[in-house]
Amino acid sequence: MRRMSLALLLLVFLCSLLVLASSEVEIVYFPEPGCPKCQRISTFLEGIQEEHEGLIIHRYEIHTFEARDLLVRLLSAYEAEIGPVPLLFVGDVAMVGGTFYGLEDEPVTLSERDAELVLRKVILQAIDAEAPSPLTKLPSIATEAVFVTVENCPECERLEEFLVEMVRRYPELEVRRLVLGEEKDDQLFERLLRLFGARGTPPALFVGGMALVGGTSYIRGQAPQSFTFTEEDKEHLEETIEQAVMQKAASPVERLRLREQLTLWAVVGAAALDSVNPCDFAVLILLLGTLLVIGRRGKVLWAGLAFTSAIYISYFLMGFLVYTVLGLTIGTRGFREPFILSVSSLAILVGLWQMKDLLWYGRWLAIEVPERWKPTLKRITSSAVTIPGAFVAGVLDSLFLAPCTSGPYLAILSLLSQTTNRLQGVGLLLLYNLIFVLPLLFITVAVHLGFTTTARAERWRSAHLGTLHFASGIVMVLLGVGMIVGVRLGYI
């Protein structure tokens, strides 16, 4: 019985320790370097923290932009007025200088000595009541603005002051600050410029559907306009911010992340379906069949790899050239949207036309290698009986096969030219073409290992031409529709 009592007491003691350890109270504190009163309050808080291990103090140097942003939102949540440092929030009470908000119905201003005594009492009451963190009183974030600045920039400072006021008026607004000169911020700024179709240098602000860069405002569907910080300009900017808050507009960074994810999946999906290409299959099967007929089975693997490598390199180089030209020629805002809409509409029409081949293959106009080119193409391919010859045949065949394979590729190139920078674009082009040639590698290996024959592969290709064209048509239609939606929603 005695052992059970001791065990029960031990259990109660351990539970008490767990409760004490888990009961944490937070203080949000805003001092200023060189402030004597702040130093006294800091020493005072350190003393209380030593007495109560569960007390957590979040300290923010008030001169930083992030601290000012948080402070303004906290003042709004506590219905307190901005005042001298130090500023402190704990439980339901805010202390601004020597003025307390939340003690009584009206603000209470006390002397330094009385203020410290009241502050101690308020903190101890918050600890006893296990008061929630002051940060829980902040209103939920409705939208985010991205502010871009550089050092020693008076215009940046003016825009920053304006944003602090906007946060005070709209506490649901959160501002993310980027400082150019830091590699990560530089890259994000460049990607945001591309997203909004804007150009220029800081100060810059991205919020809702608007970008303000270097004294010019960019709004989707409108011509760029000068922004000189007149009262009319500031009123218009505030209306844009208010609308973004009311509509809970997506953060520019989230929009950017979503667009890049969609672009990646568009590239992967288009390449996967575009890789099931009857034109390339026919040429490769003809090449491998020629080698088998003349008794050079040992060269099947290497010739197939050489041919596939030529296709990969040729398509990548052609794609990179078109990607670069499109990036230079349709980068202007006024021309980009009509061009993308035109390419998208053409992709949908071509896709629908290709889909008819599932039921009526060969009727009317077929989107494939023209008949008058086929004899020349066969002659070139059948004469490639060496590995270098197979590579040359791949390069030449890439040019002949352009009418058969360029549709999805052109749509993807148009998309990449407007949604990626040069490094991203090159990486996605390499990925697209790698996926594109995977079936060619599969056919080569399958024939080399004897899993299939060229005759069997050709019969399969011929029997499924309508289905293959239908799949290619689906790619075109989905790409076209996706690009139109992306333009309308401002993601392209």
C-alpha cells in the first residue's frame, strides 16, 4: 500500500513538472539600441525570465523593416497608438513608452517607477493565467506584398514609409522585403519581373495584379503608366492594396511558384506524349532494319544510340534558338499576350485536326512528313550503315521531321520563353528532349536484345498511327487551353 502511495505521488509530481514545462508565456518586445530606458527594461525582463523558466521573450530591433511591420500590426490588434520606445506586448496588455493599453477602458500613462511595477504585475498575471502569445492576436494574413529595395535609395525609403502606413491601415497585409545584392533575392526579383512582364530597378513593389518598378506601374491588360508618388498615384496604389486584401489575392511569390510548377508539369507531360511519335519511330525502324538486312547486327545498338543522340542534340539546338528568339521578340508586354493567344489558338486547332486521325486517318490533310519528302528520307536513312552515318542521318532527319514534331515543341518553347530565365529554360529544354527520345532508346535496346524485330515494331506503329496522332492532338489541345488560361489569370 505504501509503495502504491509513493508511486502515485511520484506520478503526480512528474505530471506537475510536465505541466510547468509546457506552460510557456511569450512577450514581444521592441527596444532601440542606445536607449537608456530600453536597457533598463531589458535588464528588468532578464530578471523575471530567470525567475520563470517558461517565460519566452521575442526581441525585435525596432529599426528593421520586419520589426516595424510586425509592430504596426500588433498596435492595430491591441488598439494602441504608436509612441516612444520601448514597446512591449504580453497577454492582453500593450506598453508603449510609459502608456499601458488594456489595463483599463482608457490608456493609462505612468511614471517610470510605477510603469515597472505595473509591468511586473501584468507579466506575473499572464504567467499565472498561461496567457496566449501576443502573436495569436494578429489578424490572419489576407495577402502578401513583395517590396524590393537597395541600399542608399531615397525612393526606396519613401515607398517603405508608405508601406508601413498601409500595414497600419490594413493589418491583414504582410510585406516581404527583398534586398538586392543578395543572390537569392536577386533571382527572386528577376523571376517576379518576368511574371508581371515588368522591367526596371528598385524600388519595386509586387501586390495583387500590380507591379510598381522604378517609377512605372504595370497592371495586366493595361499599358505601363508612370508613377511619381503624387497624391493621385498614392491613392491609386492604396486602392490596389485594399482590393488585394479584400479579395485575398494570391501572394506574388505563391503565384510564381505555382507557375513554375505548372510549367514543369507542362514540359514533362507534353514531352511524354510528344515522344510517342510515329515519324521518328518509322525512321529509326528503317535504319535498324537496314543494318539487320546487311548482316550488321553488332552495330544496331551503337547506330541506334548515334541516331538518337543526333535527334536529341539537333532538337535541343533548334529549340534553344527558337526559345532565344521568342524571348527577345515577344518579351514586350504589348506583343506578348497576343502572340501567346495566337500560338495557343493554333495549337488547339492543330490538335483537334490531329485527333480526327483516330477515325479518319489519311483523309484530307495529314500533319506529318509530306509524301514528296518520304523517298528522300528513306534513301538517306537506308544509306546510313555506319555509326557516323547514323548520326548524320539523325541530324538530317530532324530537319525533315520538323512538320511532324514541331507542334507541341513550338507551344512549349513559347511557354518557356515567357515563364523562365535562361538557365531554367535550358534545363527544361534538356529535360524535354531527354523524355522525347526515351522511346527511341527503348526501341534500340529492344531490337538489340532481341525482344522485338523491326518488322514487328513497324507493324505495331502502322496499326496505331491513328491512336498516336490522337494522343499528339490531345497534347496540343491541352497545351493551348492551358496557355490561354495562364494568360488570362496572369501566370504567363
